[in-house]
Amino acid sequence: MEEKEVHLVKKVSKELGLTYKELGEKIGYSESNLRQSVSSNKLSLQLKKAIELYLETINLKKRVDEAEDFELRVR
């Protein structure tokens, strides 16, 4: 896979302030699996998708919270 995809694990971990273990728990992967993926310079399609879906979930939760806050302010 492309080098920039491999760094997705590192990038997301850093941006979210999560260890590989914490990120793995959130997406259903072990810490060792994430470390192996990074060190072998490979990123499976399933891992990439799991990370993308996790990021999408975070963004959607943020939007729901913002909408709820707005609704409370409008009342």
C-alpha cells in the first residue's frame, strides 16, 4: 500500500491523542496488530475502513452534540 496510508494509524493516533492500544480498542484491533501494520508498511483495507468509520462516527457525534446545544439555546 502507499506510504501515506500506512501513516494513517500514526496520524489518527496522534491527532486523537490515543495510544495504539486505545485506538485498537475503539476499532476492534489489537495494539500488536496496529504496530505490525505500521512496521510492515502495510495497511489492510479492513483496517483502513475501520479507522475511517471511527473518524466518521466521531464527527457525527460532534455534529449531534452541536445540534443539541443549539436546540437548547434556541428554547
